[in-house]
Amino acid sequence: MFPQKQHTAISIDPDRWQRVKKRLCFELGEDVFSSWFGCVKFESVDKGVVRLSVPTPFLRKWIQSNYQDRVLAQWRVEDPTISRLELSVRSAAIRLASKPKPVEMPAPSDPRKIAARGGEPRTNPSFVSMNDAFGDPPPDSRLTFETFIVGRSNALAHAAAKQIATNRRGDQLTFNPLYIHGAVGLGKTHLLQAITWAGNCADRKVLYLTAERFMSGLASALSQTAFAFKESLCANDVLVIDDLQFLQGRSMQHQFCRTELNTLIDTGRQVVIASDRPPADLESFDDRVRSRLAGGLVVEVGSLGEELRLKMLESRIAAARVQRPNFEVPTPVLVFIAKSITHNGRDLEGAVNRLLAHDISGQPVTLETAEREMRDLIRPVEPKRVRIEDIQRVVARQYNVSRSDLLCSRRTANIVRPRQVAMYLAKMLTLRSLPEIGRHFGGRDHTTVLHAVRKIGALTSGDTTFADEIEVLKRQLQD
């Protein structure tokens, strides 16, 4: 009698589980449901107890803490006699890699002192255990907040990064994610690794990954270890991802946004991301991912001004003098380098290394030496990169409308003309295609953009006053 009853329950209840899952998906949303219930399996129901299984202890604990009452309520819709939900682990948690226990050693209070002693930078134990699992080397011990030179172009990014680094476990997050973007060599990686050092040397776990390492870890996680991968990420208080623009492939990006980014943010973990472009310009990413990335604080690290470049050179010379006390660079040489090498901090680092190499030869560093040694580092000035967001801001100010007016669907005369001007300038001053421009203007069709370009082009040909107006806007954007 008992086996027959059990057989009947098993044949019927899987259908009930399907209905429960559909209602849970509707209640929680597809992203949350897929993240936490995709691998939950129905086992049995007997005497008012529903038994489900999950692949890892982490997943069991998370569902018990956050969703058990909801799951039980949905089961009671199917059967009011259900009184309890039991979750079991199907097998032992599968780890990404077996790792030796990390050697305990104190984190350096000042990494520069370690470099001065000529030793290898010490590694925080958290870096050993977490970064080994994903294959990333520990962060560079020189890249701390103490060695970051602050100027007008990076002050906001520095302040935001410092606030995240000084937060304690359990503090309310002010902005999430923090998204820092800018050209190569302007200090994005320095800030991200400074966050990693500061967080791990305090009371939180911070994991630093490049986008390529993230892809490698996700790709190597077979279906049965996918939750172990998630568990390793969710074990951290802060996830830091560098060079997001290298995250390739729709499926990889979808997994990153749906499973990792959404899960971490929704569960109160801090996410920090760096890229060489703003979220809106990540053309290979879909709209949902770009929207999620732009939902926190987006900060641009601007080009290095001459004053900031001079401070960076002076700091680097001072650090080099720790090992070579007699290393001297005359002020006119530093001023020349700061004026001439304008692109990024890595070129400035290369310039100081060349001066160091020249000093080792025993010859004094002179202005003539610097001019000769730096010749190939002095690049021609490139034209300013104009963004569609800049065009919208300048045009809106010129015609006394808001940026949201340019993106909305209204077609009143005082809005249509500025909108067409902005689309025209976007086509003339950027390399964006017509469909890309349309997406930046409220999702308009490329034919609308083409009509605006032709309309404004015709007006500038026949109206000299209007043509001068357009030229003024171009100069404002390009200067």
C-alpha cells in the first residue's frame, strides 16, 4: 500500500512543481528566478512536507534565508495541507580548484616601504585564496590610494573609490555599481586595485578580476559547477572587474548581467567596474546590460592636465630616489616632459625609466638629454573625441531646452529643430552609424536621423546665419 501511495505522489507532484515554479517566476522576476531556482529539483512530497534539492550548501542557505516562505506559500496554493519545506544538497559542493591553505602573513601597511627594502611585495592572505581560484595574480602593491595623484580630471573618481574602500561590512551602499571609464593610462586600474588593497586589509573580502579572467572562470565552470562559481563570487563583499570592454559574446554578457551583476547588486554586494568607454558606448552589449551598468554612479577619468602630469613625475622621481638617492632631475627637464608627454601616465612612467637608465650610465640628466630620449614618446595632438552626450548637452543649452526634450517623442517646433541639429552634429562629428545615433535619441529609427541630417544640411547651404550658428556649436564641441 505504501509503495503504491509513494508512486502516485511522484507521478502527480512534478506537475505541481512546474506550476509552483511558474508562479514564483512571475512573483520574483525572470532574472532572480533563473539565478536562484534554475537548478532546484523536486524530490518528493509526503505527510505535508515538500522536499527539494539544490547542488550546493550556499544555494540551500540562501533560499532558506530569503525565499523559503515564498516557496512554501506557493506550494500551499497547490495543497493547503503542506506545512513544511525541506531543502537538501544533492552532492557535496564542487569547488573550482583545490587550493593549499594560504600562508598567514600581515598585510603591508605601506607597500612603498617593502619596495624600498628590495623585497617582493607581500600578499594579503585573501588575495592568495581568492585570486588563485580564478587565475588572477594579486594586485600590484604599489597601486594604493597613497600613491594615487589626485587632480581635477580624476578627483570625483578618486572620491567615489575612496568612499567604497572605507565602507564597512553592513554599511548602506551609496551607489552600486560604481562605473569608472576613461582612456588608457589615466589611472582606472590604479583606483580599482587601491580599492582591492584597502578592502582586503580591512574587514571585507574584495575580489579583483579582469574581464578576460572573468570569462575564463565562467567558461571553465561546467554546468555542474556553475553554482560553485557563483558561490565564489558571492562570498565576497566587493567584486571589482577591470577592462569590461573585453567581455565578448552575447551569452557571456547575458550571464554576467543576469546571474552575476544582478545577483550581487540585489544581495547588497558592492560592484566596481572600469572600462575605456561609458555604458552607452558599449555597442556590443544589449540595452538591458547597458541600463544596469548606468544605474549606479558613472564617472569619467579625464585627460591628465599639465599640472597633474608634473605632480605625477615628481612623485615618481621621489619613489625612484629611495633606491637611488643621488638620482636628480632638474626642474626644467620635468617641466619639459610634463608639457610634451600629454597622453597618459604610462608614457610618463616610461619617460622616468629612461631617465633612470641614463643616470645609471653616470651622465647627468640635462634638457638636451630629455629631448633626445623622449622623442618617440612625444605624440602629435589628436583631435578631441566628441561624444553624442556632449552634443546633446551643448545643443540643449544653446536652444534653451533640456536633454530629455531631445530624447522625448514630442514634436513641437521649439524641440524638433534642436533635436535635428543635435542629430546632424552627431553624424558630422562622430563615427556613429545612423542606427546608433537613433538609439541615443530615444530609440528613433535610422530614417528619422537621415531626414534630420539632410534637413539641417540643406538649411546650412541656404542660410548663412544658420550656417554660422552650426559652426559655433562645432567649435564649442571640438575646442
